[in-house]
Amino acid sequence: MPDKVDGGLARRRARELRAVAGQLQRRFQAAAIGTIRPALVLDDRGTALTDNYLKVQLREPAIRNYLLDVRVESAELGRVTGRVVSQMARDRAGSRAAGLATAGSPPRRAARTQP
């Protein structure tokens, strides 16, 4: 194949792309700090997935498959941690209750508390 890219060049480009992807991921995680997001608890170890696909390790135990509001507290070394703010209310039809964020709505900022 005459237009084949050299293997060394392909590896270098892939390394550069992974570096950029890592930077973007860290920026995305850092921007989430202080926000409250709806999340689904994925496992018994307290891992939850937010509505914008941010994987958060909860600081307290949570029941798998529960929907929660989670406050994102930190993002260090690619590990995002958060705390449960509340369990989500549901109406009888199973849809989210009024006043709670949906996947398309902007995140809510956590209220600042005095130390």
C-alpha cells in the first residue's frame, strides 16, 4: 500500500491523541467539582454514573441501581469523588419529579456553606 503511514509516526500520533484526550478529561472532571448531578449507583462499592457520564466514587455506601443526586467534591489523578445529596423523588409514572435536573439541563451549583 503506497499511502501507508510509518509505524513510528502512527504510534507518535496515537500518543499525542491520548495526551490531548487525558487533558480534556481532566478539564471536564474539574469543571464538575461543586455541581450536583443526578446519578445511578452502578455497584455495591458506591460507584455512580452521572447523567453526563461522569463516573463518581461515592464517599458513603449506596444501594445498587438507586438514582441519587450527587455533589461532585473532587477530581484528582483521574478519580472523581462525591457525596450523596438526596435520593430522587419519582412520580407514579416513573418520570423524574418536578424541579429535579434532567439529562439536558445544566448542572446545579452546590450552595456554599460557612465553615
